[in-house]
Amino acid sequence: MQEVVLVVHLLITLALIGVVLVQKSEGGGLGVGGGTMGGFMTARGSANLLTRTTAVLAALFFCTSLILAIMAGTGSSQKSIFDKLPAPGSEAPVTPAEPAKPAVPVGQ
């Protein structure tokens, strides 16, 4: 289930990036199609459409982000690796092993 939400989240992200880049900025930066977009809509109508589309995509992005965060926090039963460590002082002291003795060649 988490993979499905992640794919939807990525698609929303790509659509949001595309819609933001298509918008005409006030400074004339990355705005594509400064005119009327081929006579499809007026400049004012396309600005309203793009603004609403951006708002809807941003809301969906926010919702999928929250859903992914909730799923990541509650879906697993993994604990910290520090929970697996023994408590200090509860284990017996480790005695060092004797140094290895050199092997005597056979036949001498």
C-alpha cells in the first residue's frame, strides 16, 4: 500500500513542478507562452486555471506527504539498535584470552 501512495505522490510532484514552470511569473523568469497559449484561453483565464491547479496539486501533495509519514511511523515494528544492547553492568566482565602459542613443526 505504501508503494502505491508513493507512486501517486511522485506523479503529483511531477505535475506540480510542470504546472509551476508553465505559469508566467511577474518578473518574466521561466514563464512559457507569454501570450494567450495559442488562442485556447485568455491570459487571465489561464492564470486562474493554473493557480487553481497549483493549489489543488499542492493540497494533494501535502495530504500524500502526511499519509506517507503516518504509514512510515506505524507500519513497522522495528526498534532502535540501542534497545538490543545489554544494560551497562549487567554482563560479566570479559577476560582476555591467552595469547596463541607458536605451532611446533611436526617431526622435530
